[in-house]
Amino acid sequence: MPVPAPHFLTPLLKGRADHFELTIAGRSTVLASALEPAFDSNTRNRGLLGRDGLADGHALIIAPSNSVHTFGMRFAIDLIYAARDGRVVKIRAGVPRSRVSFAFGAFAVIEMAAGSAEEAGLSVGDTLVLHAHVKDL
């Protein structure tokens, strides 16, 4: 059976660091410093349901996925769609409850507090990079 090609989230999947940050390539801008992976069916299906909001700098990363819904949500969110290489293919800002959204060519959906993408200056075509930080002993 062939091994799938690595993607921009591979370090998070392997979990070989104490802390990860999601940044925009070529800039010192940190998009998110608290990353919550949703890589299995249970966490993907639960998503942000039952929560009252997301803290600044917090991101739920759903992968693999190219679509999400906001049925049952209590707050608006930004949706950032990224390809396997981390390139942003679509941004939906301030998506309210009871909506469905998708992006062709997306590998992951990053859900953040409404306004996060604009505040970071994120644009379609930017590339997201995952940085691992290991504590010194």
C-alpha cells in the first residue's frame, strides 16, 4: 500500500514537539499559537459544537477536509481553506451559524474566531507554515 505524501500538517500529526505555531510564510505573522487538531472522524464531527467562542490565536484544524458546516454553532467563525502544501485556496470571513462552505482543492479547513484572517493580513495565495517548538531541558 502506498504511503501518502507528506503535507504541511505532518509535524502536528506526528506530535514531536511541545508547541506548534501556524505562521504565514515570508512574514513574521503568527496566525495561530494554540492549535487543536481534528484529524479523526470523532473530532472532525464534533468540531466547535457546544462552545461559546474561540480565543484569539486559537485554531481548530480539520484535516483531511474540504468542507464544513456551522449548523448548531453559537458564534461566527473565519474559515481558511488550505491545500496540501499549505497554500491558502479560499477564505470565508465571519461565517454565521447554519451555513455550509467548501473549497475545491482544499486539504484542510482552519477554523478561527471571526476577524482573525483579516487581522493577520491573510490572503488567498499565501502559504501557511507549521513551526514546531521544543522545550529546552
